[in-house]
Amino acid sequence: MRKLNVLLSGLKISIEHKYDYMWSFCKDYISSFDIPDIAVKFNETAILKEKASVPAAPIESCESLCIYRSIGEQLPHFDRFVFHGAAIEYGDNAYLFTAPSGTGKTTHINLWKKYLGDKVSIINGDKPIIRIGQYATVYGTPWAGKEGYQRNASAPIAAICIIKQGTINKISRLEKGDAVNHLMRQVYLPQDTIALSKTLALLGLVIENIPVYVLECDISKQAFETSFNEMTK
């Protein structure tokens, strides 16, 4: 087995792995330390199970997914959790866009890039980490979806937006109870009951302190303007 040390969301994580792919995959996050906060052990059974569920996936990718799942199980003990969404940075703040896979979150963050240019940068395109401290912060990770949009960066979260496809561009802010129902589906929920309880408490703090919107949109400039004007006001 090989061992790889990375720094994710400020945590020192030691990863025991088999395939060389992890080194290139995590190259922007490689670090050096003696004592890790989280240690991930090689689990061939989990990798083979992942491969059986998605036969077309390369075995190296299956290992990386199993590693991230193991990290996700332990993150809540450090006031963090994995979020399924795209995080962009604008004006020193982060804006998160989430939706079921294939609904258009990547398309929408590309609209922000198209119309704001270098004023916007993408922190992560698919699976960032959220940390709850003095405020909620989103961190980039190597697990960034098929486009690979990611940076080893972080920013405080200013707003979260749930994207739905539509023919009329409109945005509305959700009540906190409705926000819970929507965002619960986009958070990694650990198997361990203590970690699960902690994750739900952390998500509750996010919803308590950060506005959550629903955006119905197409792929036009007006779609960008609708989300931008409301979320950054």
C-alpha cells in the first residue's frame, strides 16, 4: 500500500491507497505532516463493491470515491461535511449552486463566468467541503465532477441557490423549513449515527445563517442576471 498526505479544508488527512492515480488526482492538495487529523485505510472490499455498482468506471476512480466517502464519514467530527454543489467566488464571497446531477448547475456557473469574466473563479464544481466555524466556509477539493473545476481555495458562503430548469427566469428565497427539505438531499449523510446527528446540526446552522434560494431558469443572460442580482444584493 502507498500513503498520501493531503490538506483538505484545513485538515491533515492521511490516505492509504493502492493506485498511482491518487497522486495526480490530489496534486494540488498534497502536504507534509507527521500526525493526521483523519486517517483513511485502504478498503479493497469497498472498492470492489463500488466497481460492481458501476462496471464501466475505472478501478482507480472507484478507489477515489471510496476514499472520499471515508473522509466524509469523519468530517462531521471536525464541524465539516461534504456538499453536492458548485461553489464559485465573487467579491471575496462564495455562492453555492446545487441541483440533482444533470439539472444545470455547471451550466449556470459558466454563465457567471461568461458575463463576469475574471471577477469570478470556481472553487469546486461538484463536491466541496463546508466548514462551520465563526461563519460557514466552502473549500475546494479534488472531487470536482467530470469537468474537474476545482481550486485549492476557500471563501465564506454568502448564499446558496437550488437550480430548477424552467422557461421563465425567476428566483425566490426559501423559508428555513423548506430549505432543509431541499438541501438534505445534497449533503453526504454518514452511516455512523453520531456523525449523522452532527451533520444535521451543522446543516441546521447553515440554513439558520445563510439565505437559500430556488432559481427556475434557462441558459440565457437573463438567467444569470436573475440569480446574480438577488444573491449578491
